[in-house]
Amino acid sequence: MKTLRVNHLLGIKDLQPEEIQLIFETADHFKEVINRPIKKVPSLRDITIANLFFENSTRTKLSFELAEKRLSADVVNFSSSSSSVNKGETLIDTVNNILAMKIDMVVMRHPNPGAAHFLSTRVNSRIVNAGDGTHEHPTQALLDAYSIREKTGDVAGKKVLIVGDILHSRVALSNIYCLQKLGAEVKVCGPSTLIPKYIKALNVEVEPDLIKGLNWCDVANMLRIQLERQGGGHAYFPSLREYTMMYGLNKERLDRLNKEITIMHPGPINRGVEITSDVADSDHSIILNQVENGVAIRMAVLYLLASKIERP
Ligand code: CP
């Protein structure tokens, strides 16, 4: 298979393992490209891409824009905070107005689960989900798995512990789908109030004890507590201090393990809450490798989806 079966990237749930491997092989090529003195290829010079961000982003937004420019696409950026959405315009009206400007592909982040799917049923452009509420963040999961592959040689057979706010995390759900499709074993760890009830149906075990989880895993992916999705305050645990005591990763906890593990974080990091600075910045951490790999993975996704667009 040298092409994706899907026409849009809405979620990892829709991908076959061979499609993920194809994205990785394509990203290997683009990773070599972005390390050349001239970091640009003409692959998408006839393609126009709109980046629609209805929710805050640093890494994903910059990474997609850089990936598009490295592929020579024309790029337009939209941010809801400075748009007519604030005057009451709906998602579909906003998007239809943007598409009237002849846009081939849309990269969208939106606070509502299913927003990317909704868009894909109503417009002709290729849609890439850059995070839809608490649902999926497919390119984050792809770059995470790609970074594990780069660091350890293969994802298959690895034990990955995802720690923190699983309930509100699109990164957790997409990572679970992606890692399992590639043959890894996944456990989650966190306060029971932040573990979704459906987790067992995903064939994922819950490990309530962080130390036991760290001793089990090869890779620990530390997630941020998403206070912005928790209705204000700490409704799910007594205090951030107590959360950190129970589930925060620090050097002492890492040093007490009888083996070396790889530490990941999708960002943004709340230093001193889910992870201390000495761990985030240590040799065990691949956090900045994840960011670097995000550009190559997003180039691969855009390139493969664009290859399915009919071009003269
Ligand atoms: N990891 C991630 O999605 O970060 P941003 O919210 O900054 O894009």
C-alpha cells in the first residue's frame, strides 16, 4: 500500500496499522529533508491549506504551518479569537466563506468533539483534525509513537504508561488507539475521578499506583491536568499539591526505579505539577524530540492526503 485508504485524518481509530506505518516511512523521508541546508520541497506548491484554530495552540499550530511551508503549500491562518465567530457566525458559515476562496485542505482545531467529522461531511476539502475537544488528536499520537520508535527501535512490544487526566485528554485516546494498533501494551494511571468508565472496553488496564506503573513501563507519557475542561476549580481532586504528591514525576521517583525509562509529554507542561523541571529537561526526556518529529509527521500526513486530491 503506497497511499492512505482514508480521505481525511479525523482520528487514529479510522486508520489501519499499515497506514500508520506508511505515515512513518513518509515521515522518515521528510525528517531527512528538514535536516538538509535547504529544508523545502515543491510537493504541495499547487495546494492551498487553511489552518482554522478555534482553540488555543502553540505546538500544533506552528508545527502544521511549518510543515505546510516546508512542502511549498500556500497557507492561510484563521484564529477564532480575532474573527467574526465573535460576532455570532457559525462554524459551517465560517468554513464555507473560507472555502469560497478555493482551499484544498483544512487543518482544524475545535473545542467540540466531532467537529472535524462534521466538517468532512459538508465540504469538499481534505480535513485534518488538529484536536477536537476531548475526542482525538491524531497527529499528536502519530508523532508520539514515531518518537518511541525512534528512541527504542520499535513500538511493538513496548509497555507505555499514560499518566494524568485521561478523562479530558484527546491525546490519551489517540495514543491508546495508535500504540495498540502498533502492538504496544498500554496502561493508564491517575485519580479514579479522571479515568473514563469506558477505559476497560479499550483493553487498557488501570494502575492506580504511580510507582508500580513506572516500574512496569518502558515509556511514561505524563499528561497535563486540563483545568480548562474541568469547569473551573479542582472538582476532580482536592488540590494540585495533592495531585502532584500522588501522580507527579520527580527525579527522586525516577532514581528509585531499577531501570531506565523514557519520559514523554505532549505539552504544554505545567512544570512542578505533573513533572518537575529536572525530569522534563533530563536525558530520559524526549519532549523536544516529540516537537521536532511533529513537523515531519505533519508533512507526511499532508503529503499523503494531498496525493489523493485530483490535480491537473
Ligand atoms: N500538544 C499540543 O497539542 O500542544 P498545543 O495545544 O500547544 O498545540
